[in-house]
Amino acid sequence: TNQFHGGLFEYFRNEALDANDWFSNQAGQPRGPFRLVDFGGTFGGPIVRNRTFFFVSQKDLRLRHALPEMQFLPTLETRTGAPALINLLPLPNGPEISPGLATYTVNAPRASSVDSTSVRVDHTFGSSLQLFSRFSRAPSLDLQQHPGALAQSRLSLTSDRITVGLDAMINQVLSNSLRLNHSQVTEDYGIQTDVNLAPY
């Protein structure tokens, strides 16, 4: 429109009203943290009155929580005389499933984030011809710790999209719409082994 408009929002949630996960509860683990913050805003208005307009939106999400993770680790008796690296692993906290091997269940920390940015520009050449262009970018990151394996996995995704559209009214009953789009998604995944990760 020919007036500037905008808005802000925020959503927050934590584990205060959440029940414990079934797997964590079965293994005697306490309720893990769950912190979700979703916030952002929008703003739009005229660039050239009655002709060119813009709209910008930004949305950001931050999530910190824990996922129950179960692994099979050597028991204390099995570690006697084993290499020193084995003794860096946490001790099992569950039942023995085979001689020398028992279950280990833990609330494994996980952190995720997403940032979404979108920009759109509209231009009208007249009542029968309008043009718009839109650009959006959404990088995300997910970090998952694996205490039982002394490792951390990392997944990074970035999505970029550009769209251009042209709408033409040829006559009272015939119209034509043209859309051009380019989309690209890049991914980066890796696992880092770190013997300095503290048991949870």
C-alpha cells in the first residue's frame, strides 16, 4: 500500500509444562531442557507512490533441547586391562544385554537454529501490467552431541531462492502470467570426535 506497515512477534516455550520423554523416564533420566524461541518481524510500504512497493520479513528460530539417546557400552568389569581410550567413555547406566556390554541412556544436548529472510518488490506499469521480484534466504544449523560416543554431529543447510514474475491483462477475459525461479540448496555435514566431551 501507500502506507508503511510493520509488526513484531515472539513465541517462547520451555520445559516447565512438558512431561518427561518416555525413554528418558524409563532409564531414570530427568526431564531434559527444552527452550524454543521463535521471533521476527515484517515491514513494508511504498518506494514510489502508487508504483513501486517493498515488503521485508525476518523470522529467526532458536531451539535448545535434549534427545534421549541409547548406546551400548562396555561394563566396568570389561574395561580392566582395556586401552585407556575406552575408559574415557561413560559407564553404562542400564541393564547388561550381553556379557561385558550394557545400555547407556542419556539426554543428549541438541541445538538448532533457522534464520529466514524474505524481500519482495512489486512494480505496476499500469492497470494491465505488474512486475514483482522476490528473494529469500534461509540458513539453518543443527548441532547434536553424542556423549556415549564422545562425538558431535553438525548439519548445515542454506536455501536461496529468487523469483521474478510478470502478470499481464491482455483483455477483459484473457491474462498471461510468467514466472522465473532459481533455487539452490547447499549442505554441509560432518562428525567431530572429541574425547574432551564430558559425560552427562
